[in-house]
Amino acid sequence: MSGRLVIAIDGPSASGKGTLAKRIAAHFRLPHLDTGLLYRAVGVKADRLAQPPEDVAAGLQPEDLADPGLRTDVASQLASQVAVLPQVRANLLNFQKKFASQSAGAVLDGRDVGTVICPDAPVKLFVTASADARAERRFQELRGRGVDTIKPRVLAEMAERDRRDSERAAAPLKAAPDAFLLDTSDMDADAAFAAALAFIERKGFRSSGP
Ligand code: DC
């Protein structure tokens, strides 16, 4: 491998970035941080305790990230709402930067990893998919979990979150200029992984494993 490998993966919800990040981290044996989980934990805890999200972000504990309620749609919306607050973002910044600076290297996925958290990462991926493809995935995932919903509702909630995440002043969702754009609309998880891996290998990074 050439140098310390930090991989920044950004993109909107249900683009496939989380699945991709996990596979890439496993392939390169790197620690992985789902940065969205931090915002989910802040949103859910601030709501439950009726505390200012900024204070919750400053005192976030590892056990807060283990709450099974963080994967619900309510948590998604709460996360997106607290994520617009500059002081919440500032209070979560050091933890993320420290994670990225581990000597082993790291994979982080989120919205602003390539632009704000790790602007010097040697590998940046921006994963997208059409709104319809993303809503269909999210709809199937929710149905698989037994959640009673309809696709137009999933689409509308996703559009609202995308708009908030992209239009906020503080670290909005956007591709870093040097990010590799990966549109997964017509790709399954294997194809997305293969395309991402080919890009990373072109950059000179290879897994040292078997
Ligand atoms: O990736 P996710 O769906 O778990 O993220 C939940 C919300 O958290 C998302 O709507 C916006 C916010 N977020 C963010 O602002 N910055 C990040 N790096 C990760 C997530």
C-alpha cells in the first residue's frame, strides 16, 4: 500500500454508502465509522431528555451509539434536524478527526467526510443514486423490517431530509472536487463494491491480505 489509507465516503441516504463502507473496511481491514450514527444519537438523546443538542453532542457517550432506536425513520429526521446546528457539528468534529487519524488508517462514511472531516483523505468516494432507486431500497428495507409504510411516503421523507442536508449552511452534503462519483442506481452491492475497489486500486492501494 502507498501511505496511510483513509477512505472518505459521502452521499445521500440509501445511496448504498453504508454497505459499501463496511465492505471496503473489511476488505482493507480498516476501522470504520458511520458518522451518521453520531448525529442520530445526538438527535434521539436530545429529544428524549429534552436537552440542547449542542450539550448532548459535547457529552456523547459510546453507549449512546448502541441504542437500537437509532435506525428508525424518526431518528433519521431528528438526526438531520440537529445536523444543521453548527455547534453540534463542531462538538462532533474532534472525535471524527481522531478516528480518522488512527495509525492503521480508517474508513468514514457520512455527508461531509471528504469536504470537512478528512479533506486530505487520499481516497474519496461520493455515492449517489436516483431518488427513485434510493426510495425503493429504503422502502424494501423498511418492509423487510416489518414497518408498515408506502413508497410515496418514503420518497417524500427522503426528499425532505436530502433538501435539509444539502441546503444547510454548515457543511452541506456535497461531493469534494476530487471525489470519485459512483452512481449506484443500476448497481447491486457487489457491482458498487467492484467499481469502488477498482478506483481505490488505481490510486495505488491494495489489501495486504490473502
Ligand atoms: O447517514 P445517515 O442517514 O445515518 O445520517 C443521518 C443524518 O445525519 C443525515 O440526514 C444528516 C446527518 N449527517 C450529517 O450531517 N453529517 C454526517 N457526516 C453524517 C450524517
